[in-house]
Amino acid sequence: MLFNFISEAQTIQLAVILPLIGGVAVMWLGERNRNLREIASLLTAGLEFVLVASLTPEVLAGAQPSVDMFEMLPGLAMTLTVEPLGQLFALIASGLWIVNTVYSIGYMRKNNETNQTRFYVCFTIAISAAVGIAYAGNVLTLFVFYEVLTISTYPLVTHAGTPAAVQGGRVYMGVLMSTSIGFLFLAMLWTYNLTGTLDFTDGGILAGKVEGPELAVLMFLYMFGIGKAALMPTHRWLPAAMVAPTPVSALLHAVAVVKAGVFSVVKVIVYIFGIDLLTVADGDNWLLYVAGFTIISASIIALRQDNLKRRLAYSTVSQLSYVILATAILAPISIAGAVLHIAAHAFGKITLFFAAGSIYTAAHKTEVSQLDGIGKRMPFTMAAFGIGALSMIGLPPTVGFISKWYILSGALDAGNGFAILVIIASTLLNAGYFLPIVYAAFFKDQKARDPSDPNHKYDRHGEAPVAMVVALSFTALGTLVLFFYPDVPLALGRALVGG
Amino acid sequence: MSGAEMSDPWLILLVVVPLLAAPLCVLVRSPAGAWAMATAVAWGVFAIAVKLLIGVLDQGEAVYRIGGWDAPWGIEYRLDLLGAFVVLIVAAIGAVVMPYAKRSIEREIRRDRIYLFYAMMMLNLSGLLGITVTGDAFNLFVFLEISSLSSYVLISLGQDRRALTAAFRYLIMGTIGATFYIIGVGLMYQMTGTLNFTGLRTIMPAVIDTRTVAAALAFLSVGISLKLALFPLHFWLPNAYTFAPSAVSAFLAATATKVSAYVLLRILFTVFGEVDLFAAFPLQPILITMAIAAMFLASLSAIWQQNVKRMLAYSSIAQVGYIVLGFALASEAGLTGAIIHMFNHALMKGTAFMAIGAVIHATGAVTLKDLEGIGKRMPYTMGAFVVAGLGLIGVPLTPGFISKWQLVSAALELDMWPLAALILLSSLLAVMYVWRVFEVAYLREPKITTRVEAPLSMLLPTWILALAVLYFGTNATFTLNVAQTAAQRLMGGL
């Protein structure tokens, strides 16, 4: 506990509510007091991280503090429980929110975006929902915040208001809503019907309640119901979400939203099904193959994307399935690796998106083929991009190496040849779609744009605004630091599997 | 029916006060005076409704014998938990719509007719409440006619000339429905010699095998289904709700179909409560088929509407499908789902119609094309609409989620998997028709950018209801418990 004057239970609840309070402040200050508004955003983000971080020592010591917010349905409360996995997710989301706010301020101002107040307000709701998901003590709470996250991010995705944004928004809502209402909701009620509880419990709640094909069907409903995990073919919303301003793609569609997806997957497998049940019952064999298929085919699609943000999006689809694959192996060490990979990918991918955003802001370039020689004009941005790319591929000295190492050793332990093959193949593919960008940026010469191109006047650009460069350097540094000090995420991952 | 039961005078006051207020509105004549009286009565009725609900929760039932005559000879008013819950719905909606109506009606109805509007609203309120509290089948018919006739007049007061044909069509259909109902009551009276619901219930097992009772059941069900707008007997509803004055659409959409659903429940589970109705007649497949057809076809129609009021009207038909589906499951969980959805839908649809009424008041716009960018011009009004719209979809933290939870649980409990899937599938259609409005309202640029909020007297009631939507979606423990107890008592006998 950090403060003496608020109890632990209050700290947990406040962690969910605080961003909303910040949101009200942001709305109240509005466009007329934009500097104060930005300060309010930053202050909220900072305070939020302090709140979340203050819970870490206890969780590492093995405690799982829990609090009921209110009883929504008779006998079913909205419960917040802090356990290792959720704590890690909350730390990542709230920590990167600070960095992202700094970056957003630079991005939104430089690009003269409209409706900035709405943008920041929706962001606070989304973060509140993400922390709510992280601390969800039962499936109902998870589902509620999951849907809040979907709805609060819709105005962010469609921020531009262009026909393309509207179209992207439709795919976004369509896929996420239909999977969650159609599958996840049904899975939740089925579970409740079978067990009479929805609490996330160590060892799972389904053992002895469901078996055989029914288990596989329930698993199917959960895995495809959690559309945010972007398991193929429910991944279509993620590339569609790329019409959003880049800070949104960076924090939400590389960190908060997608991590909420894989986080939910891990949580459902560990705390609802239970690893022991799945080890015996084989209900999730297919999951391994679907995740493997997603990893490889998303990588192949990424290879063919010229739009930088779309390439990054498909890379995310592929990386998310790493987490699912690692969990589906069911070896404790690979699950710890999955947890670490959530953190590793968060830092790496947000760096890559930050870089894409600053390229757009400084040079008005969006396509991979335009990036020749850009490293000379934007050395910080592209160096950070390179570090992020290394982490995606899984090379030292980046944290991506460690998480991949754990996943791979889990696969080796379990003797899972398919998983090993997938990991190796995808590493090569990752290298195939990231390294050429880095190479071209530093070793090729810039091609001037045609004078008829309205953007050619940006050809003599320099670095992006300082707020953006600071943010992306920070996350790139984080990727390196976590390689040397992965202790906290690893400890939380180990605590999850009881090792 | 011993005379020892305490007579509760509040039961009769609930009906008589608005009934007497109607002629008084005519006498007062001045629009402001009529409005003040109607609002005061609506709030008084709401207070009585709350008092009655608390009493019924506490003591079981409330009874009032008119003229002190005992049941088979006199008319008995009897309020159980289900009735008290429906009374609360009607009274609450009346209490928020009445203050809202003032400014809304001033723009929509000629000044010299405004007092008539309030008189008719009072009659309608009295009729709907009367239907709910009476324990007598013929007395119910009388109140059914009071509420129906007054609603024909209310609808015909709409600005658009098509309101007249809409009201006329409703008149024809409503009269057929009422006639069917009274034929059914007549047949039952012939077989049992009583009109009292409790009496009917007791005698029913002895006569259930007769063809007359079968015919009576058919006439009653069809007659009420017409008033309920159960697919395929819904054709009067879309135009009626579209062209009626905004306050009328809001009031009727939130209450009229709920009260009809209540009557259907009374017939199926009180009058026929002692016999195994669902075994004796193929009621379940018929009701489920019609409910599902309503859920899908009406939702699909809603998706194609350009007029937002009409879209909401089709959505109402679809929502009636959910309510009837709950009946059709004939289980405690299913009935609970139906009853809670009656309450939840009243809140959500009331909010939606009131919000769109505020838009009409401020801008005159009602088609999607006119609503472009309205979210920026009327942020507060559209905020309430968003709350209601999310509720219709069934997003968590709105009552729609609670209803869906309960209905899907009920289907799963009976191992009716396809039904559970269909409920969820149809709620995806709601996403489509609601989201069309959101897109137009928020993602298009308005042609005129000035802010035009509705007057506070309209905004405030709308938001009171919207906050109720949020509250009862977040904390459904109370409403679900009431619905569940009501369902238990209905399944287990009066």
C-alpha cells in the first residue's frame, strides 16, 4: 500500500475510477484550456500508474487482494481481484499510458487534429476499461469492461470522420461486437449454467463439469468470442482499426485492446478451464494449430503490405498468437513466457507505432516503399524503430529474445514439434518484413517525391516534435532495459503458474 | 375471498384520480392549467404506485372490493407483485412524460386543443392502470376500451396528416382485438359463470377439455396479441408510433404494449394457472415461432427505415418478441426474463422516443438524412439517445444486458441451444439499426453548425429516464429479485 489514508480495497477501485475522474476534468477544461487539459491528462496518467504500481509488492508476495464493487445481478457482483497476470497487464497499460499521453500531445497538435477533447476523454475511458479487465475477478466483470473498451475505442477509431474511417469503424464494431455477443456471452452463460460461479479460480472451475466435445465447443466459444485476441479469422478488425490516429494505434491497438484480448485468453485458460483439465482432456488441441496458422499466415500477409501501419497491424496479429500458442502448449515455462511476451510485445510494438506516427507527422509518409534513406533525416526515430523490430524478431539485446526463449523452451520441454517449427518459421518471416525497412532507412538514398504530390514539400523534413521523439526513445529504451532486467514481469508470470 | 381481507383504498384511487382529472382538464381549458393538473396527477399516481409496490412486497397482495361486494358478485381489484410492478412502470413513465409533454405539445398541437390532449392522456393513464389492477375480466375490457379509445385520439393529434390514417388503422385493428377479447370472455363466462380471475382459475380445471374453452383461449390470445402488436398482428403499430405526437409515442411505446403483455400473462398463467396449458394446447411452438419471427423480421425492417421514429417502432415489435419468448418458455427463469424486459424495455424505449422527440422539437428533423451531425448540435439530447440505443443492443451496464442475460439463461436452463443462439443473433441486428443512427449523428458533418438544445423541461425528464436506464443496468439486483418473485408467484399460483 502506498498511501496510509486509503485502504487497499479503495486503491483497487480507485485504479479503475481515477481515469474516469480525469476524463471529466479533461472534458470540463476543454479546447479553451488546452494546456491545462493536457496537464490534467498527464497528471491522471501519472497518478494512475502510481496507484497501480503500489499494489505490485503485495502481489509479488503472493497476496490476491479482492473487492466487490457492487452487485450487478443477484449473487453476481462486479469484483476486482488483483492477481499476478492482471497486475502485469495493468502495469503495462497504465505505464505506457503516460508515455503515450506525451506522444499524443505532440502528435495531435502538430497534425492539427479536430475534436481533441473527445479524443482524450475516450482515451481515459479506454484506460479505465483496460485496468478493469486487468483486475476483473470474474468473467462477468471481464465481459463488462471488455465491451466498455470496445465502445469507448470506437470514437477513437473513427476519429477522422472520413468515409474510410466510417468503414473501418464498421468492421471494428462488427467483428468485435458479433464475436463478443455471439460467442463470449454464450460461453459465459454456459459456464455459469454448468458451475454456478464465474470467479477466476486457481486451478479452474470447469474440472469435472464438462468433457469431450462439449469442452472443445466451449473452448471454441471462448477463444473466438475474445475477438480482441485476433485469432484468425476474427482478426479483421485490427487492420481496419488502423484508420485511427497513430497514438490510438500505438497504445490501444498495440497494447491495451489487443493485450486485453490475449490476457483474457490466458486468464480463461488458466483460471476457468484450468491447465490440469486441459492437459488431461485435450480440449484445446485445435487451438495450438489455429494459433500456429495465424502466426504464419499473418506474417506472410504482413510481408506483402506496403502501408506501414497495416504491416505493423498484421505483425501484431501474428505476435498475439504467440501468446495464445505459448499458452496452448500448457507447459508452465511457456505460460510464463506468454506473460513475458505480453510485456515484450507491448514495448516493442508501441515503439514501432510511435515511429510510424512520427514518420507521418514529420515526412507525411505512410508507405514502406517511401522510407528509403529516412534514417538519415530521423535518426532517433529510425534507431528506435530498429530496436522495436529486433524485439519483434526476437534478437538480443531486446526483451523479445527472452520471451521467445521461454516459449521455445516450453515447447521443447513439452516435445511439441509443431510449436517449435512455427516459432522458427515465423522468426524468419519477421526478419523478412522488418529488416528491409531498417536497411532501406539507413543505407538507401532518399527518393524525392514528384512535385505534383501535395506532400512533396515535406521532403526536407527533420525529426518529429520533441514530445514524440522523447516518447519513442523511452519505449525503445524500455525494450532494451527489460532484456537486462525482466525480473518483475517474469516474477509475475511465474507467480501465475505457481512456479 | 373472505371479507376479512383488508380493503386497500389506494387501489381504487390509482384509477379514479386520473379518471376524474380528465373531465377537470376539459373544464379548466387553459393549456397551462390542464398541464399543471395532469402533471400533478401523474406524480400523485407515481407516489401511489411506489407505495403499493412497497406494500405488496411486504404483505403479498392488495385487494379492494368495489361497493364492498364480495368477489363473484362485485368487482374486485386485486394487485399482486406482477401487477404492482407493471403499475410502477406505467406510473413512472407517466410521471416523466407529463413534464416533458408541455413544450413538446405546444409545438405539435394547436393551442385550442391542448387541454384535450391532457384529458386524453389522463384517460389513457387511468385505462392502463385499471387494466392492471382489476381482477375482473369484463372490467378489464372496459379499461381496455378506455385506454384504446383515448390512444386513437392521442395518435390522431399528430402534426402529419398521415396521423389520421394511422389512428384509423389502429382503431380498426384495436377494435377487432377488443372484440376478440370480449368474445373470449363471453365464452368463458358461459362455461364458468364467473368473470373474476381467481374464480375462473378455480373452475377452469373442470371445463378445460371443452371445445368452448379452447375457442375462448384462441379468441383471448388473438385479441390480446393484436393489442400487444405480436407479429404478425403488428401492422397498426409502426405508423401509429411514427405519426403520433412525440410525447404520445414515448408514453405509448413504453407502456401500452407492456400492459397488453401483462394481460396475456394474466390469461395464460392466472386464468389457466391450474391447468397444464402448455400440455393441453400447442401454445409453446406457436408463441416461440411468432416471437422469433418478430425478433428477426421486425429488426430487419428497422434496419431499412429512414425515419428514426419508425425505426424505433419496429424495434418495439422486435422487443415484444423477446417478452413473448420469455412467456413461451413457461419456466420461472423465462417468465422472470419476460417481466424484467417489460420494465427494462419501457425505460429504454421511453428514453429513445423522448430523445428523438427533443430533436424533433428543436430541429424538426426525424429522418436519418436530416440528423447528420446532430450529435454535435444537440450533445445532451443525443447523449441520452446513445444511452438508450446501447440499451437496445444489450451492452453491459444497460438494462438490455440484464434482459438478455436472463432470457439466454432461461433458454440454456431448458437446453434450448438454438433459441439461445437466435436471441444473441437478433441482438446483433439491433447493433445494426442503432449504429446507423450513431454514425449519421456523430460521423457526418452537420449542414448548420449552431448548437440547438431542446428546452430544459424536455431535456431533464429525458435524462432522468436515461439515468434510470444506467442505474437499472448497473444494479439489477432489485428489479431482478422483484421479477423473479413475481414469476415464482405466477407459476406457483396467485
